[in-house]
Amino acid sequence: MNLESAVKYFSPKSLSITTESPCTADDRLTATDIMGALGMATAKSQFGMALFFAKVDLSQEAKEIAIAELTRYALTQAPKYLGKSVSGRQLGMVVKILAQAAYAEYVNSPDADKECPVCKGAKKINGIGCKHCKGTGLVKNRCQCHGSGKVIDQVRTNKTGVLTEKICSRCNGKGFFKIPSSVAYRAVSSIVTELTQSTWSRRFKPLLDHLVIKCEIEENFANSTIKKVTK
């Protein structure tokens, strides 16, 4: 069993196991089996388990654990990446911002919400509800390929007469857009007022990228762990 199939055993928006058996290849596993397996996997990889459960929006508790663990890890990496460019109380605040930004990028998907580019999140334009976001101030982060990561290859389709797809060049096949690092830069620069773009690119941005990769590594470790304990 992998992490994705494990999610089916949980009640919606909760970390409690449901007694209803999902129709999967893992039907041989009982709720007791699942609880035991998840307990063992969490003992070995609490960070990765929390990250994945937060990514699939299973619970607020998982999100809080994931961000807290990521922040703690970021503090251990700060001396290597940031050097003496920030210290003391500022360091704690900056590390938390970077951890939150890395988490946001890790959970980013075509279904994630982002600020409406038309009304800038204000919901209204000149007192009238924004038509682009329907007055919510938010839109989905889907690329123009509708989140599929693929588009019709018009040239090959016309040439062969067979509908042919290709990787979307706008999102590079992801189906969504990365969160601009400028968002984190602005947040950090509000704390470190003397922060320059060059220092951000040379020291802070690499730490942000490292934290995103760390999330992916921890999820993969958690996934391999739960596979082993449910063999």
C-alpha cells in the first residue's frame, strides 16, 4: 500500500480511520491493520507523513505539523545558506517565512487557489464584482491547458490527420505555475529591510529551493516506509 491508497481509509478532513472499506487492491487490510501500519510509518517518518496528509488536505493538524517540522529543519540549514546575513530574532522570522513559502510550493497544484490577477484579490473593480474570479478574489492555479499539462500539437495533427498532443510549453507539463519567488522575497525584505536582490538570489533563494526539495524527499521516504510495513 502506498500513501495515496492510505488516504482512502481516512474520514474526510480528519486523521481518524473510517471503518468503511474502500474498494481497492488493499481490501485485505483491515482498519486495525491500517492503523498499525500508519503508526509504524509515522514513527519512522512523521515529517513525510504529515507533509503528504497536508498536501491532500486531510487535516489542519497535519499542515501545522508539517510546517513546524520544516521550520525546524530550515533552522539547521540556515547557517550554511544564510551565513551572517541575518541573525537573532530576524533569523527566526525569516526561516518561518521561507518554510511557509516552501510548503506552499510543495502543495501547489492545478487545484490550488491563487490571487485573482484581475482584481488583485479585492473581489471588486470600481465597486462591481470581478467577473474573472466571480467576486471571490481567488482563481485556480491551472495553466491554460486546463491543468492537464498537455495541448494539441496542431502541426502534427494537421500533418498526420491524427489528433496528437504535446507537452504544454507554458507550464512544462505540470498543469500549473510555480509560485513566484518574488512573493517570498517581498515577505523576507519586510523583515530584513536592507536585503538586496543579489543577496536574496545568492543566499535566501537557494535555501527556499532546498526546502521544497526536502519536502519531496520526506514524502518519498514516507511512501517507501508505508510500502514496506504493509507488504
